[in-house]
Amino acid sequence: MYGSTRLTMTQGWQFAPVKYMILNDWYEQYKKFSIGWRSKYFQPVLKLLADLKITPDQITFFRLIFLVPVIYYFYWLNLRGVLIFYLIFWFLDLFDGALARYLRAENDKGRFLDTIIDNFAYGVLIVGFISMDIAWGWLLAFNILAEISVQVLAIIQKQRTKPSDWLIKAEANLPYFKTISHLTLIFYLLGHNYINSVFLCLNFGLVLTFFYYLWLIKQE
């Protein structure tokens, strides 16, 4: 009975920013399509990687190499270099999860490492933009703090009751904010500056989402 009441209350919060029900449905459909597409068309590459005994975790850590030139080009204010190597970093992200599924070796440790490295790379990008003083520094810095805080609460609320083969089941399933952030920053690298206005909206949404998850956790 209590569970039914809690579900009803949660459904009543569908207007809250964290739900973004249309975006959530779109993202779930996109994720299924992306997984299926990669499983089908990446198979020759995945087979080669498997034959070479390359593991998903090795790909995850290998991606860090491409953050070195990103930092270098930020230092020299070469935005084209930043864009090229950051896109390579994210392109390789398509393969570690796909290889794990191909090898049937998905595990929570791998997801955790992937999450940590993704957040680290995002932090590098944000700090780089702050150092260039191309937007309000406090706005971008707050975004990093808010993103991580919401991810932690989402993991606690969504995953803490699920079994894990490691220390934690690190799968927040919160793609919207960071996706929009990345697109906004990449648009800037291509010559279109909407950073302040977009990040103001994003941060406001993140604050609402933070309190929403606090409310959900309190209801449990």
C-alpha cells in the first residue's frame, strides 16, 4: 500500500525538471538504438579487439591519453586542437561498452571507471573554458559541482537497492544535462557562443533536480 502511494506521489512529480518525460523516453529509445547499431556494425572491430585480447577497461583508460593534447591546446588557446582531440576522446567511448557487451563482460566496476573518467574529462573541458575567461567562471564551476552532486544522488536513489558485482552500481542514467552542456561547448568551439544563457538554465534545472532526488530519497 505504501509502495503504491509512493509511486503515485512520484508520478505526480512528472512536471519536475528531473523527469523530462519526453526526453527520458527519447533517450531510452536512443540508447537501445545505439546499443543495437554498435552491436551490428562494430562487430568486425569488436572481434579484432577481442582477438587482440584488448579489454573494455583498457580502452577506458586509453582514452585518457587524448586529454593530454586537450589540455595542451587549451593552454595555447588553440580551440581547433581542443575540439579534435576531445571528439576523439568521446568517439572511443563508443567502444568500451560495446566491447564489454560483445565479450559478455559487463560489470559495475567497468561502469564506475567509465563514469569517473567521463566526469574527469568533463571537468577538464570546463576548467579549460574557465581559464580562457570566455564565460562566467562561477557559472561553469557551479555546473561541475551540481552535475556531480546530482549524479551521486541519482545513483543512491536508483541503484542502491539493486545487486552489484562490485562496490557500487554506478549507473545514474542522467544524460540530459551533460549532453546539452557538451553541445553548447562544442558549438562555442565552432564559433557560436550561447554558454552563459544555456548554462544558467542548466544550473537552475540541476538545482531543482538535486532537491527532487533528495525528496525521493526521503520518501523511501
